[in-house]
Amino acid sequence: SFGYKCRSWNTNIIQLNDNTKKQMNYKYNTKREIRIIKELDPKIEKINNFNQYTHFLDLFFNTDGHSNYPNRLKYYKKETWENLKKNHIFFFLKMNNKVYATFGIRIFKSRAYWCMVGRTKKFKHSLHAYAIDFLVDFLKSRNIQYLDLAGYNPNPKNKKEKGIKFFKEKFRGNVINQPTFILDNTSIIKKVRHIFNQFKKDETFPDESLI
């Protein structure tokens, strides 16, 4: 009655153990791409302070699909950083001292959720696959048992959703259907909602996944 529709939505959860990398079903040439990136000696830099965090936001909000976050300015507040760092860890992926990608994890009990993922520079090989390969070892060292690659549409509606599904299904994990209720997202409705949201964008954080 309020215009919401049930949407089928999947998430891929990887169990972390000593055999995870051997068991992961890297489709296509993903394993080769990870090896090539390793040979370039990339650096994963953990965000440790507020100044690094604001730089992370500058880069992330300028990556594809993340420039229109409602209420994005509130992310820059010191109190937001103090709150997020309790359960989040953010990273830069660097090569030649330049940031090529951003990503983070949100930790709840024994599960880490992949979030705030963006690619700041074009690169031939899969930086996101390299980030996941890194996280498998990083999270195991912290006794985290699961890495949740976050949601994707099992029935993609556009090129972007097809790409997300294609990527997340590269990794062998436990694919779980987690249906959600969303508002009508036809193009006309989205444009009308976007205009309306401009009047209330300072009231709340976005309810979309941070990815």
C-alpha cells in the first residue's frame, strides 16, 4: 500500500579458514590477475586517523556511482569518524604511492561486510579481486570467520548490476537470498524521488548499502 515491492537480492558469504583460497572458485582469469597485481608490489594502507579518513571520503565520493549520496557532508564530521571506527576499518590500495582504490569492512561479531568500495583510477586488472584476496588473510589474522561480499541483484536490470553479479559470483562462497522491500525504481519514479530528496537530504543518512 506504500508502493514497496519485494526484490530478490543475494549475498555471497565466504567462510574464512586455512583452505579458503584453495577452495575459492576463481572464475575466468581472476587468479592470474591477482598474481599480476602482486608482482607490481601494491600497498594496502589502513586508515588510522581523521585526516586519512576525510581523504578516503574525498576519493570514494568521486568514484563511479557514489557522488550522489544524500547527506554525504555528515560523513565528514569528527563524531561520524569516532562512531564508524568502532566497527569499521578503511583501506587505500596504492601503487607507486598513488591511490588506485578504496575499500572498507564493517565488522559485526564473527562477520565482516565489504563496503565503501571504489576504484579511483582505471586499471587493466581487478583491483577489487586483489582487495578480497588481501582481506581473506587480514580477517583470518583477526579471527573473523566470514567475509560477506554484500548484496547483488540475481536478476540484474542494467549493465552495472550485471557487472556486480558477474564479479561477486567469481568467488566460491555461500550464496544466500536475502529479499528486500524497495520503492518502485523505474526511471521516471527515480527522477521524481531524486528531486524530492533534495529537500530532505540533510535529515538522514542514506539507507543504501555503502558500496
